[in-house]
Amino acid sequence: MILTLPDKPASLSTVYGATMAAGKAVDGIYLPESPLIEYENIASSLLEMNPWWRVDLQDSRCIIAVNVLNRICKCTESIQICELYLKNS
């Protein structure tokens, strides 16, 4: 089962633009509706040291896999190093 989390609260360390909010990373949409609109379905932070993105699952879940997708555009350097932390709080 692929779990999308549109109803779960997500946050970013900073937000690059109003249309690139953290919730875009959990909506299950990963391709733009139009090839002319590269940024309509992504979450993005400002250029910063140690940016982070967080989602609160609001419940315990068994997580088997996590997919992290980079943008499909000329910004392929966006995700070079990625660390994933899972925390039960």
C-alpha cells in the first residue's frame, strides 16, 4: 500500500515560495500536470545550511520504505545528501 499523507501536518525549515509549502511533499502527486510548470507539485526550502522537512503521522505506523524524489528539472543538485530520521514521540 502506498500511503499519501495529505491530511497530516508537514513543515519545512523555510519555504522557498508560497506554492512550495511542505504539504506538497505528502500529497502523492510527483509529476507536474504540465511540463511547462516545473514547480507546481514540490516542496522546497530556501538555500540554507541543514534544511529539514517533517511530517507528523499522528499515530504509530509500520514503515517499510520511504521514497525521496528529486525534482525533474535543471535543479538536479537539489538533493545531494539526504538523511532520514524516524522517531516515535
